[in-house]
Amino acid sequence: MSVNKIVTKVDGTINKTIDFNDLKAGLDSGAHTITVEAWNGSTLISTQTKNITIAAVAVYDVDYQAKLDKATELGIPHPSTSQSAIYNQRTVDLKPTTGWINSSVLFDFSGVADIQFKLLCLKRRVLAIAYGGGVWSTQGWLGNVINSYIDPLYVTGNDTNWQLNSAAISWLSFQKGTKGTLSGNYNGGTNNYTLLKPNFGTKSYYSINGDAVQVPTYGIVGFNSVSRISSSEILINGASKLSGSNTVMNGKLVIGAWVRADLGDEIQDYTDEGIGFVMMGGKITATDYATIKSILE
């Protein structure tokens, strides 16, 4: 058995203690050897050696660290150091883009982490609520078209980023859906939809703060973005499409279904899309669509 502490006593009372672990203070991370030698004058009497390893202390981006701190406050387990390194790097890479700057809702549903950690918003530090029988994996969340959706507790009217001509909903898809709504809100009018149905057979739709435009299927496996950038233009995965804006939507949005504001915020039309990452808020530019695509994929 190796020695890890030396104690000296005077009249039976401890007066000095040398704890090898205390000697770690100020040392760099990595492996070190601590040696204690006992001398009588110039004569070496004995030697005790202990090998120690000092783990590197992870330093995270301030926003990712804030998410970890919120998880601690809520009693949610942290991801492993290796998984946190992945989450943190994505945060760092996204920060220069309009995806980060203009979005208020950001969720990374991928990776090996507690589901509650995945449901903790990276920017607002709000804990979303998952309903129904959606399936979780390392790729993210998969809707079941029956009763599954995620409520990010997000109302566009409370978000200064969501504007009439600057608004976007973006997501990383690991499995294209075949039915249902990715996200949206409808209050009963004919020209004030916010509606994303990317893979709805031959009747796919997109709209943000305006008319519901029927188009061919536009969803892809990978990064998707529907971004209103002006009063007459929406970018679909970075490509310009004509679509007029009418009235800024002031209502609730969920992930994996749409909200019928005209029916008391009833949730309808659940999707079977596989979603690994979500952003909601202000516009994402065409250049940043390509940048974010390279980061998330």
C-alpha cells in the first residue's frame, strides 16, 4: 500500500500534516509524480512516491455553460465531457451566424444526453415539454403522427426577434416525414398563416406571416430552413421564393404539429418527421443557411 499522507505528532497531538493531494494545487493538467524523501542530515533514510493525474478542466462557451448551470439548478444530469464538447463546439460555430443572432429558440435534440437536457433551450434556458409517443434516439426526436409534439413554450408575440418581414423556422431532419405539420399557427383568416408542411405528398405548404403557398415537396434530410426575409420573399433552404407578408403572427408555436388559435390553441396534424436541431425566431440569410448546414450536418 502506497503512502498518501504524512503526519507528525508532538506529545500525541498532530502538529504537521503533508497530504500528497494538497500538492496538486497549481500543477498543470496531466500526469505527475510526487516524491517525498526523509533525511537525517545529509543521509537519505526513505523515499515515498505517488503518481497522480490531474484532469483538465473544461472551459465552455458562456451560453453553453449557462445551459449546464440551469440543468444543475433543475436537477438534470449533465452530458458526458465528450458529448458536452460536441454541444459546445456547435454553439461556438453557430454564434457568428444569423441562425444564432436572430433566433430565440434553439434546441439540440441529438447526442447522448438526458432527454430533459435536450429539452432545455440553449438561449432562453426554458425547459420544453414533450407530449405523446415521440421516440428519442441519438439522432434526435421522431414524431409518431398520432399524439406527439414538443411545446417549446414559445409565443411569437413575446419575441422581439420574430418580426413581420424577419422570421424563420429551421430544423435539422434525420428522417423526412410523410405527413403532418412541422410547425405553424392558424387563427382562422385566409391570409395570415404561419405553416410548414414540407413533405405532405403533392400538397406541401410553406408560409410565414402571410398566404399559405402550395408547392411541391421541399423538405430534405439535412438542414431545412423557411425564412421570411422581406415583404415579398421567403427563402426555402436558401433559395428565393415569392410570398407576400400580411400580418405578423402573434401566437404559440410548437414542434411537430400546428396550433389552431381559432380553436383555442388546439394541437393538430402531428408529423412523423425526425428532428435533430430546431431554431425559431428572426430571419436566416441565404449565406448563413449554407454555413449552418455545414455546421449541423
